[in-house]
Amino acid sequence: MNTRTIIAIAALALMSGSALASSDKCNEPKDKWMSMDDAKAKVVAMGYEVRKLKVEDGCYEAYAIKDSKKYELYMNPVTAEVVEMKEDD
């Protein structure tokens, strides 16, 4: 295997690992999920300005701004606990 192939495989493993980490913590029955409005209210209560909220890999995913920085927050749909956070540049 050449170096490029190894790097590509490693990058794919890292990306899929973070997606699995989110979905493992968000594996909840839909009948127990809080409403999107309630999830948004929880994010706002944490001091974020929510730009968009959607479902991604079984989690609520909020695109939000706090202190002039952009974030992606992945939240458990039952508890609204943040299970993963990414800061966008």
C-alpha cells in the first residue's frame, strides 16, 4: 500500500468514528424524543443563537453561534445533552 492510500483509509476511519460516536449516544426510540422546539429552547438556554436545527444520524444537530463563533452541536434527542460539538472556522 502506498502512503496516499494509508492516509485516505485513516481519514475515513476518523470521520466514520465521529459519526458513530454521535449515533451511539443518540440511539433513542422516536416516541421518547423531545420536540424540536424544546431542543432549540435548550440550546438557546445554553447561550447559543440557533441558526438551524435538524435530525442527523439519530441526533438533533444544531447549527449555532456563540461569542461570534459558529458551532455544530449534536444532541441526544431525548435529553438534549450535547454528545458532540464541532467549532466551525
